[in-house]
Amino acid sequence: MEWSERYALGIARMDETHREFVDFCNELSAAAPESETFLGRLDAFIAHTVAHFDQENRWMEAVNFPPCHREEHDRVLAVAREVRQRVEKGDLFLGRRLLEELVPWFDNHLDTMDSALAFYLKEIGFDTEIEKLPENGAAPALPPVHNACSCAVADDGGTDSD
């Protein structure tokens, strides 16, 4: 996986975290699942991914963003942790499979969920450095968000499932 400016969403902290995610994926990919270094790199990847998702989750909570994005984070971490346990027990197939799936997952997640979050954070002026809204008040009602995840935000600010 190579970092591309296509991945840049215009929020410095988010872009840097995504660049680091790509680096961790590459380090993990450089160690074959049967190698001695794979589990250590998988642990480092999981630790980075926890911090990465926690950061975005804090931002979403601060602006009352729809929960489907956080739910995807939870699913990805659950899979990574399960794969880690199974690789440790000798199931190398799942280690290879995780590596194969990370690139398309990241591309899709960035193009849908993360781009919708970045757009909204910029629209409302959310400061990702101090993790706060502008001094002038609370976040406005969410605009309709389509194709960002399995839920759509209704015009009344409520959440509807597709």
C-alpha cells in the first residue's frame, strides 16, 4: 500500500494518522505471517489502530456524528484481535487474509465514512487539535449523509437505517 494524496482529506491530524496507518500496514505486510516478527508487528498495528479509531470516535462523539462509523471501527478491531489470537495458535491463513483485505477496506472506509466525517468537521469548524467546536456554540444539525455507511441521517437529525 502506498500513501497517495488521494487519501488526504484536508484535516492535518486525520491525514497524518491515515499516513501512519498505511506505514503500519506496510510494516505488517513486510513480515510474512509465518515469520517471528509478524505477531509483534500485528500487535503494533492493532495498538495504532486503537489510537486511530479512538481519536476519530472522540471527534464523532463531540459533534454527535451517526454511530455507524464507530460501529465499523469496533468491527475492524474485533476482527484484527481475533486474527491475532488465531495466528498465535498457528492459523497463518487468516494472517495472510487480513493483509489482503486491509487495502480495499481502507480505500472504501476512507472514501465513504472518513470523507463524510472530514467534510462535516470542516463544515462546522471543529478544531481537531483541541477537539472542540468553535466558541460560538454547538454543532448544527447534521445534513443528510448518503452512502457514508449503512445508516443515513434523516433531515430531522435522526438516524434511519437503509
